[in-house]
Amino acid sequence: NHDMRRVYAYLTKTRCLDREVVSVFARAKALYEDAKYHNAVFVGFDRDGVARHAHKRGTYTQGEPFKGNVDGCDPRYSFHHAGTSDTVYVFEAPIDMLSFISMYQKDWQRHSYVSLCGVSEHALLQLLVDNPQIKKIGLCLDNDKAGIKARERITGILSERGYGNVFSLFSVQKDWNEDLKALHEQKIIPANETVIQPAMRMA
């Protein structure tokens, strides 16, 4: 689209994301608004800066919003940020990743973050190949049955590959965007009875 007004309004007002955090990714061409449906499009690049992945999220607030990956995407290169520190934080959805950054902004660009756009491990494993300095892996998946099951599976995969410093961060609510919305006193989706209470949180 010729501007990003609808995407900015959706992300900063409806989803409570920090405007400057959103702008960092927009300026990097990793986030844009499509012209036809005004979806928010989250782009993933390879090490050479070539776009390999795009995840669309509808910005309409009525009904169940559209979300999904563009056909032909390479799942190894989903929406992410590669920093210089030894730590990566792993999320299911781009908005959860941006929510976490919005809440914990201090020196955030030093660290790496990756959205799996689901619960498959491919994007995380590629990020680890491309950034061999990463030794600490924080699994920040949803605090629900599917997220907890995915944590266990991905921890096992990482262990087989020699990554021993794997830890979990749990949102208080169902996911990190719900936590962010709670901070802004907005209506939230609470965690259900299957969740694990937050045992480890960011300082």
C-alpha cells in the first residue's frame, strides 16, 4: 500500500505495540501493509538480504482475522531479528515477538528474536546456523497446551544438536500480546487451566 496507516493503527492501538519498535521493522522493509486487503505483512530475509518468507495478518477487528504464510515461502527464513549477543528468544507469532520487545526494550537490538509462524523449529535452526555466536535459547512460545508441547519437542531437538542452555519464559496470560494488552488495561484472553505458571520472567 502507499502508506501503512491501517497497519500502524492496528499494531499500536489494537495490539498495543510500541510505535518505535514497529517503525524499526518497517524501516528495514520487514513489515509493510498490502494494498488489496490492508494486511500486515511480516517479511523474513536470508543472510544475503533476500526476502524468503512472508506472513500475513489481517487488520480488521471484527470476526476472526485472517492469518497465514504466503504460498511458496521458505520456512527457514521467517520473520526475525539477528543481533550480536549470545541469546535468541523464540516465539510462535510475529506479534508476540514484537510484544515481548515492546515490554523489554532495554538493549533489545543486541539480542536475536525469531517468530516460527507456528511451532515448527526450521526458522530457529537456520538462525542458529547463520549466527554461531548464539548459545542461549529462550523458548517464549504460547502458554497453552500446544505451546508447552512444542517447547518439549524443540528442547529435545536442540539437545540432540548440542544446545544445552535452553530455557523457557512463560507469559502470564495466553501469550505475550495478551500480557502487553493487560499492561495497557485492555480486554485480554486469559491463560486456561492447562498452563504452567510463569516460573521465569524477564527482569
